[in-house]
Amino acid sequence: MKYSDWNKLNKEEKEGIHWRHHPHIRTAKIFTLLAAFLFGIFMLTVFRNRRVHVNRKPNQLEAFTVAKIFVNDHLKQPATSVFPKNSFTANIDTARNSYRISSTVSSQDSSGKMQQNSWTIHLAYKGGDWANPKSWQMLELNISK
């Protein structure tokens, strides 16, 4: 029923019509409420995952992921850097939040040639989200050819 037809009805006819035929119950409103409900569920899922990151100490693969960010910041041409997938050694002391990680990186030097460097980094985890570099403190970084 259109809203213009609804306005032409008298009070008794309006009361006798089922709620689904009222013009104020529109499909758009139903879909809007459904979308808002689904968005709310999605946001609860996202925030639950964020709390999981914060409540535990990072493992060696997560520390390697953050270490690559710190090493990349100290390269001459970080856009050309290529790190190995999972080829690294890690010495982790979670009681002291100390992480020592060693691996290699290939990157271009100032002349444009690709060269492979080995690196060792000593990180201290300060707490918070392990994926955020601000949650880490770099204590030592050695990059050698």
C-alpha cells in the first residue's frame, strides 16, 4: 500500500489493516536494521580478536614479523628488500620479554645491485598489541654483508 492510499483511509479502516500493510513498515527499514545488526556482530568479532593480540606474549614468528619492520627501516632502499619466508633463528626469553632474531635480507645497494645481508636484532617487548611496532623496543641491530 502506498502512503497516499494510507492517508485516504478513515480511522476504522486503518485499525483493521494488518501491520505488514502499513506504509511505515518498509523494506528499506527492515534491510537497514538487518545491516546494522550484522555490522554490530562484525564489530564485536573484530574487538574480540584485538583483545586476543593484547592478552598474550608474542611467539617467534610474530617477533620475526615485527623484526622485519625494524630491519627494513635501516636499509638504504627498503622498497627492494626481500626477506625469507620462515628462515630465521630465534632466541626468546618470555620471562624477560627478550627476543633475539637472526636472518637474512636481500636488497639493492646504492649502485642498484642486489646483495644479501645477514642481520641480528635484539628486541624487548613492552606489552600491548604485538603487531604494533610501538609495543617493541629495539635494543640492538647488526646488519652485515
